[in-house]
Amino acid sequence: MKNIEFKQVESCCTPILKDKRLSLRESVNQGELHHLPVVIIGAGPIGLAAAAHLIEAGQSFIILESGTKVGENLSKWGHVRLFSPWQYNVDKAAVRLLTQKGWIAPSPDELPTGQELRDLYLLPLAKLPEIQTVLHLNTHVVGISRKNTDKMKTAGREKQPFMIYVEQEGKSKRYEARAVIDASGTWGHANPVLSSGLWTPGEKALHDQIYYGIPDVLGGDKERYTNKHIAVVGGGHSALNTLLDLARLQELNSGIKLTWIMRRDRVEEAYGGESNDQLQARGELGRRIHELVDSGKVNVVTPFHIQELKREGKRVTLVGEQHGVIREIAQVDEIIVNAGSRPDFSFLRELRLSIDQTTESVETLAPLIDPNVHSCGTVRPHGEKELRHMEQGFYIVGMKSYGRAPTFLMATGYEQVRSVVAFLAGDLEAAVKVELELPETGVCMVNRPQVQAADKKSDCSSSCSK
């Protein structure tokens, strides 16, 4: 390994293998910047997949991870079993590199938990010498800009390297890069419980009674939810998982009362494709929650738009609007919020981003994933071209590329980084040729203002093409 110092600016990267193929955006990987690495932000599944593709392409890189370990966020929901099998949760380039080292892949049809995904796949991948030597843990990115160039300056902008400012174990450092791949995800940036989307002092003050995510109610968090009235807020897959776990705990403890709060017009909208879903486990999730609701073990309140949280003694009252009438859900002990998450752009303020103002996704992706337009859950494959920003050489990939929109699948992120890396390596043909087969959800609803909710179904031909 060779450490190159530029007056306190560090560049530590894998060896560069020269390639005769040139990128149309030549300054990204050639000329004055060719000696600099690509910086990957985040050492989760998508970030490490980007690293695997860069290794195969002979491109230098470093990885900056804010956590104390690889895939740290996976550990926080490690008890949750994914509804997509192993075949959709591993990257092809990563598998090739691992196989060369004697790694034995799990059965492609088995469903891993978050912890298994980390332990059996991410950890072995991170231990590959090509990755381990350039992986920086406990490294928090605080800002990215162009060298000596703020957001306002245009002249010569693309010829300047990226400057990544970080806090690393209490010390401030800077890294130079020719390109940046932001795979930091959206975990840890949950949406608030209020339907307005605003964080209020009242909600923050109740942090000891609110959990954002999927708690381990059958494990480490069991005592917290025993003999409690629990309100689960949200209508996506995370909420379904949470409710099913709570229902199992309810079987062991009859003192548990469950209230499920959504903004959907009808509870049936949360069931998904059920038997029509090509991912069997995802369809099964909808079928099981359907049965739970029918059993009467959970009180469903929808549509309910939460406007305020009030502490009353040791309990919480949720104040909201339902069908134009203000009502209250009182005597709640614990609130579990599964209302999605949002991207963090705070460290990207000096970059010229192309972000959709509705979804906060990469702008070109918005028409494909905006739930206001459709809820197919299946997005056609896309790659480097769709992920471009005004800031040449900067890419947001993975869950963060979807912004606030749901239904992201890991396989989508793997295809994203494959295409981006191909482009950075100058292989234009591979970058443009985007191919990915994703399982259909069995649900495709295209929203049109003039059509009533019950009649909003289509055959996916216009908005769900692969």
C-alpha cells in the first residue's frame, strides 16, 4: 500500500490498472485526476458492492464508513428476516471475488435475516485484502466540495477533484477523489410520526416512548412491550413485520393491546399482492397480516392523520384527523413508527445535485418510483445515466437514490453500482447495457386524478416496465 499525502490531504487506495477505454466525461477518470481514487461513502451492501466492481475494473478507491463496523445498520435490524432470498441479496462481482477465496455461498432460495446477511456475506467481503486495506471505519463525512471551489463557481469546476472532509476518531481529515459514490443509505433518518412530516419538540420530548424502526419484540425488547397498549404507525413492509411480531408476543401476553394507524384509504391496500406476488415471502407477509386483521386481534384505524402527540401522565394521546373529524387515540404506552425514512443531504450542500423536490430521489428516477403516480413496487432497471447529477462524477446509489420513496430492493442497488463503475472505468457499452430481472409485486396501481381509488388498477404496461 502506498500513502500519498497532499499537505494533510490523504489518498490511500488500491493499485490503479490502466485501461485504454475512455469515458465520454474524460475528466472523471483521466487527465489530471486519474491518479486519485473513487471515494465510496458507506460500507453496507451497496457500498461494498461498488468496491467489488471497482476491484474487478482495476480502479482505485477508498471506503468511508461512519460506523464502528461494516454493515452496522444491518445489526440494528438483524432479527428481521428479509422477504427476498439470497439470490437477490448478493452482488455478482462480490460473489466472484469471494468464490476465489473459497467462500461458500448460502442456498440461493433461503431467506436471510439482517444479521445473517452481515455475518455470512458482508464480513467475508470486507475482509478481502483489496477492501480491508482501504476501509476506514469511525469516519464521519461532514462535507464534500470541489477543491478550492464552492457551489457558486462554475469555471473549471469539473477539472477540480472532490474534497471530502471527515471526522475520524476525533481528528479532522480531508481526502481527494476523482469521483464520489454516496451509498450511505437513509437508515437513522426516520420520518416523524406526524402526517405533516415535521419534527416537533413534542415528538422529540417523547423519545423514550417512541421507537423508529422494527424493535426486537421477541428478543431484547420483549419486556418493553409486555402488558402495553402499542400503536404501530405505518402501512409498509416494516409495519407488517412489526405487527406480526407483536401478535406473537400477544399470544404469550394477553395484556398487550395493538392499534394499527395508517393514512391509507383502506386497510386492504396494505396487503399487497398476496398470492400474486412473485416473491413468495413478501406475498405471505400480506396474507398473514390480512388474517391478523380479520381475527380482530389488532384495532385498525385508517385513514388517520396524526397532528399532535400529548403526554398525559405516563401515557400518550395521539390527536389526529379522520374523515374530516378530529379524534383522539388515548392511553397509548408505546409508539412504533414505521413511516419510512428520508435522505440526509446536509453534507452535500456544496455540490450541485439533481434531486426531485417531491420524492427527494435522484431526479430522473422520480417518475419511476413516486408513489403519488404509481405503487407497482417494481421499477424498471436503471444505471449510470439515470443516476447522474449536475455535479459530474458524483453519484447517489442504493436506498438513498430513492429518497423518501419506498420499495427499494437490494438487487436494484447492485445493478446501479455495476453501471456506475463501468462508466467510471470507461466501459461505456457495459454502463449503458442495464439488465435486471426483478420479481413483480402482484400489485400495480396507477393513480389518475379523474379515477376513483377503487378503479385505479392497470396492467403495469406504462409505469412498471422492466
